[in-house]
Amino acid sequence: MIKKHYTGLQRRAENIIWNAAGAYHFDPPFLAFYENGQPDPYFNLVIGLAHKWLDLDRITAFFDALGSSSRAEEYCDILWLGIENCVYEKEFPERPRLLALRRRKAKAFFRNRETLSRQQMMLQSILVYNQQQARWAKVLGRRQDLLTPRERAIAECLEFPGSLDTDGVLQRMAEILQERFHEHLGKQVEAERPVTGLRRILAKGLLKHEHQSTDTLLVRNGDSTMASEGAAQLSHGGNKGATKESSAADAAYLEGALGPCCLPEADLRMLENNLCQGPHALCRLYVTKGVRGKTEKEHSGLLSQKDARDLSRVQKDAALQKEKNLAFQKERAVQIASGIRKLSARVDEILSGTEKALPDRARSGVLSPELAFRLPILHDPDVFLRAGEETERSVSLDLLLDASASRLSCQQELACEARIIAESFMKARVPVQVEAFRSLRGYTALQILKERTSRDCSGIASYFAGGWNRDGLGLRLSGSFLPEKNAFQRRLLFVLTDASPNDSVKIPPEGGAGFSRAYQGSAAVLDAKEAVAGLRSDGVAVSAVFLGPTLYLENLHTIYGKDCVRIHRISQLEEAVAGLLEMALRGVENVS
């Protein structure tokens, strides 16, 4: 609900905030929108009142410190309910009409609840939804739906009194996180030590992904904290013209970080000619199977000293992340085994209706032209075909993981989810290929973590996040490695994404005139939408598993339509993937 630096209808939301604050010369750090993109009048008013009655900069610093948590968006939405109650009680004596606005907001919540589909409900955070429901039911004097004791205690804690000042609000929020969610943020959120100066500028820059001139790969080892000192950085001037030497150095860097390219030069050039057109004309492609690349010493003739040092750190951090992924899965071995067993059973059940009988040779049935010669020459009467007892599932699955820096806080979870999905489908006799994509140094790189012909899923644990994500080109590149149409009746592509495409290589001017544009925002989202539409027109069922902030839900629906589902934890994976599979199969049948 609370979204940072949203662009659509931004001016209207800002006007509401400025009017409520009685100040018109500050940049609101938060804006509130409904899921359809329209500004939320009441909560934008609350943001303005927070500026009027509290120190909004210190509150922003508190939420910035939450930015690296995998549940940051949930915490943000919940804690804003506490701020809402506080500023409401402060403002109500001066503005009695606030009660009517608050009740209108509450009625709108319950009115919208009645129109939510099952799929939309799955995209909700149940924790946030229950707290919102409890708040707005109390505003309307309604009987609250049944809450657990824990949820009821959280709802009571969120009734911040109007007597609290900024220190009191920050203290209450920190107490809720520590006592109710066991989230210990330590010194990052101390009321008397807000994040300021250069640290604040850097934090905002990383969270907003606005640095278009530098291409940086930050490898953080899944500890759900901000990138620590000494984390690997991999950078270059994104706007510089490429030379033969710089191109060779970039390719050497990619080989050291991700592994050698697995395609012949001629095949790679053909892919670039086909895919690097239009908005991707300035891009290059790279495909690897993730085998260990050369060390910085072996590349010493191509890399600068800085790049060589950075590459060494990248390789060490990537190896450490693999250990983290394996340790994460070992700790949850029982849960993972149970998830694979349940999901494979669901997949097997769903796919049982798609099976077709394989033909057997027989003495009667449909004459096979390929076998007909055997009758007169070899006196073999079995030259006919008829349906046999053995069945075939003509289904393939490709799993594509976003491996950009925006996934730094959930690397272990993504590697674990990919393994569960891959092994579940394999147990149901479906060939699976697992890939990860990222953009780096002008290259969109596809890393094949598990090949379709292999039953070895150990390579999935090598997944790590870093770089940019040019979703439109990444989807098209992955589509180039899908099986041929005649190989499988149904080809599925599941994308694990946060629906936030963003790359340092700009979109060149259209028609050779005008200005280049950054690959971000609506331009990047529409490009990804076109890529998905192109794959679907070719008979591929494309679906998305969304693990990301509420901020990008609108992007998710724009790119993937209804074929998407949101999860917050691994335990939701079985239901989510089974639902996507059912929708994907129905979609393929409708197209065919």
C-alpha cells in the first residue's frame, strides 16, 4: 500500500500530502496508491500529517533500515497503521471531518474485499491483510473477524496514542518488530542516531536503482543485511563507447565471474543478430553453464588491477553463497522433502489428464509408411500402429530465476524454491531446465544451472544474485533455449521474479533521432510484457512466481496478466505452483 517514489499520478498524490502537511517545499519520501494505480487519498493525507506532527525524515530512516529485510514491505504496511492512529488522534481535534474520511477509507476496504478473486487473495500478505481488516472493522464499529491471539496482540500494539512524539513512535515501532516479529535492527534504527549524510544518500541510491552510469555487482551472502564492507563490487562506465579492448576485458570479467561461454562464437553472434534489436540494440549476450571460470591471474593480461581484485572477491563471495544455500537447505531438509513429495503428487495428478498413449506396432491398425516395406521384403506383418499401454507426458518446464541485485536478501529462499520445483516436476516425469539471468557490463547473461537432459539438480545451489535485470531481453534469450514446438505438446516457462526490470544500458533513440531512455519504469515493463506476449504467441505458457515488494505488483500484472501468483514463504510454494500449472495448461489448450 505505501509505495516509495512512485511515478504514475505522482503529482496528484503529492498535492494531497502537501495540503495535509501545510508545507509545499519538500519531497515526500512516501506516496500511497491503490493496486490499480490510483492515489489513496486517505493514506496520502496520513503521510502529510506525519510530516506535520512528526519528524518524517527520522521515520524514513527507520524504514530505510528495514529495506534489506525479506519482509520489509510487510513491516512497512503494518507499522504505518500505527502511525495512522497516532496522527489521527493528534489532528482530529483541529479537523473533525477527519473521522468521515477515515470511515470512508474503512468502507472502501471492505467494499474492495468483496471483489477480490482467489488469485488476488493469494497475492495478499495475510499478516498485513488481517491487521488492516482489524483496524478498519474497529473504525466502523463492526464485529472483527476471528483473529489469533498473536494477531489480536499486534492489532492492540498498533493503536499508537496521539500523545506520542517522534521518539515515542520510533520506540513503539522498534518494540513491535523485536517483540512480535523477532526482528532486531540494533543501532540502525535508534531514534537518536538516524541515517544521515553520505550513508543515507548511498542507501537511497541502492534502494531506488537510479545509478545509470555505473554497473555494479554486489554479492551479498544471503544474510538479509545491507551490503557489508568488503562485498564484491564489479563496475564499469555504462555510458562509455565500447572498444575492442574494453569488450575483451568485459568478456574476461564475465568468464571469471560466471564461467566460460558455452556457445560457439557463430551461434552467439546469430543470437545477438536476432535478439539485440530495437530497445536492445546496444546490448550483448552471454550464455554459460556456470563451470568455474579463469581466475584473475589467468586474466591478468586483460583486466585492470581493480577489476582483478574485484573479480577475486566476486569468486570468493559466490562460493560462500553456495555454501549458504546448501546450509539453508540442509537445515530445512525435512520441510524440503515434504514439499517435493506434496508438489510432485499434485503435478502428477494435474498432468494425468494430459497423457497420451504411445503407439505400438501391431498386425492391424493404422499403416505406418516407415514400416510398410517390411511386409513384402521381410514378411513382417507388424507394420501397423495402434495405441499401446505405455503413456507419454508431452510437457517440458523451464525455470527462469531473476539473479539481479534486487534479489540479494532472498538468495537462499530462491535457490531452495527452484530446487523444490525442479525435483517435483522431475519426479512427475517432466524434463526441467533451470536458468538464471542478469545484466552486467552491457551483457545480458544467461546461466544454465541445470540442463534439461540431466537429473542432477546440484547446480541450482550455485545461484547467487548481483547485477541488473533486463527482463525483456532475458526472457527472449531464455526462449531461445526452449525445446522445439514439435518436441513437446506443452512447453511451460515459470519465472521467479520481483517484476522490477532495470538496466544500466539505455534504450537507443527510436528512428535514429531524439534521446536515449533509461531501461526502467514503464518502458522496461512494457518491453518485458512484449517479450512474454511473443513467447505466448509461439505456444509457450509463461507464468510468474512473485517474491517481491508490494510496490511492483502492478508491474507483475502488466507483464504476466493473470498467470502469476505471489508467495511470502516456501510453505506456500506447493499451492502456488499447482495453481499456476493448472492455469498454464488451460491456457495452452485454449490457444491450441
